[in-house]
Amino acid sequence: MARADLPFESEVRKELARTRVHPRSRARHLPGWMYTSAEVFRRETERIFLKDWLIIGRVEEVETPGDYFTFDIVDEPVVVTRGKDGRLNAFSNVCRHRGAKVVEGRGNAKAFGCPYHGWTYDIEGKLAQTTFTDDVEGFDFDNCRLAPIQIGTWGGWIFVNFDPDAAPLERHVAPYAEKLGYFRQEDCRLSDTLIVESDVNWKLMAENFIDVYHFRTLHAGTFGTRKNPATNIPYDEDQVIIFRPGGKSLTPTGEMLLGRLPWLTEDDPSAAGHMPPNAYFTCHADNVQLWMSWPLSPSRSRIMIYRCSNSRATTSRSARSRITPSSPAFSTKTWVW
Ligand code: FES
Ligand SMILES: [Fe+2]
């Protein structure tokens, strides 16, 4: 670390320490500059988003060999593909020639042709074709490929990690596998997604989710009115998981529009859990939602919400037609059920 960084580093550490004081009644929240500082944002990108396991989609989004989708993590463009061999791949969406973005959007492809000079990469990211490179001295065609990124799955979710030396994904997800495993998210299927951009720092979504204090006021029109005691809150430095007995849906009445997930019983509690750095699971009797907050700048974020439900119910037209904005249980304000 450069010497000039030290005062800033110690200031950040001092403020973080104030949030972790015991007993909790003495803890304080972060000062405003932690949410607006360009330097804090730069360090968050470097030390969190380029180091941690991050969820960027569902396995059913890339079900068939050749399926792909693209995703930008802060300023890093990523492609996820299902290879010819059926395995998942993640690699940088930055051409090895002059750095153009190779592919946009999602779809199914045999290869990706860079729009700038036409280099072609196969679905696993390996260079397949170039022109006018035969006489380039030292050009290693066979080993040229879009830079690979670590990829793994848990619960049907696709995780990536830019850090080749990161701890294994299994370790990252272990507490969630243990505590939320009964929802069998791997047996659910993505039914719909919602993407909202907002003038908010990315950390505020996580903070809002571990704040059950606002339920009875902000959510008074939906689930906030139900007797909804938040119990069993094991809180440590890394995770917050809350269980609510008498698991129902989060519709205003608790009605389950898609039917109970068949592997759950009436005694299984609803649950919600923050997965650092930017994911939040909210799991109910008839659906599981994942909320993600992606930083775009210190003051702007993209909130992505995935809703998954029983795969049979999700694919039936009658069930789908019940998930519409005109449904009385659908709240565009909170999109909570
Ligand atoms: S930048 Fe991709 S082929 Fe030139
Ligand atoms: Fe809320």
C-alpha cells in the first residue's frame, strides 16, 4: 500500500469498527461519505467485486450447449456460456486483439465474432479464426483465448469470481446450504426477473434488507400488516439469516398464488438471508427470490430481482397468467411476493 493511502485506510477501518461494537446498542452506522466517496467505490470494486464470489444468473438461463448471456460487473464485461461438452464457462467479454466487447445480450451461438476486426472465438472462449495474423511473429494462436473467469453453481445459481486464488465456492455457500437448503433452490425454476436502476449506493440494499424495523411502516400496504415476528437472528460479521415461523407467501393475505413448493411442509419457516457482498435471498412457501444490488457508480445501482418457483407451476400457462401486474397480489411498489 502506498504511504499516502494510510490515513484514508485507517479512517475507513475506524468507521467500520464503529459498526461492529458490542453490545449492538452502542454500534453506529457508517458516515455519509462511505456511500459517496469515489475512493471508497474504487476500493470496493478492487477488493470486493474483483475478489468475491458473485451471483450473475441461473443455470436454466444457459440450459442448452451454445446458450450464452452477457453481464457487466462494475466495468468488467463477462460472458457465461454452456459449452459443447455441456459444462458452464465464464470468460472476459474483451477481445484479445484490441479490447472490443465481443458479444452483447443473450442467445444461442456456435461462435462469437468480434465486431471490430472479426476475430472469432468458440463457445468456450478459445480463438477459432483470425485474418492476416500468419506473419505476426510470436502470435500464439493455439493458446489465445478470452480470459477465463472462475465459475461455479449452488442452488441453481451461477457464481463467478475474478480472483483465481479465491477460496472455494463451497466454503462461501456452506452456511446458506446448511440453513436454506430445505428450499431446494436447485429444483426451482426462474419464472421472472425485474431490473430497476436507482440513485442509491449499492450497500443500501443490503442494509435495508437486514433492517426489519421498517416492515410495519413502509410495507404497511402489503406484508407489513401481518403478524410477522422476526425471530432467530443469528448475526455475525458475514451473514444474517432470519427465519419466520408459519411460512406463507409474501402476498398481502399470505395466499400462495403458485402453490406451495412441493418439498416444503406447513411447518417449514420462511427465511431470508444476506449473502455478502450484494445478494439477498428471500424464501417463501411458494417462491424464492434473489435480490442483487450492482454498483454502477457511488450513487447509482442496478437492482436485479430473480423470482423462482416450482418448475411445474412456472411452466404452466395458468400459473404464469396469475403473476401479472394486474393481479391484486402483485405490488409494483415492493415486488415482494
Ligand atoms: S478488437 Fe476484436 S478483432 Fe480486433
Ligand atoms: Fe422492505
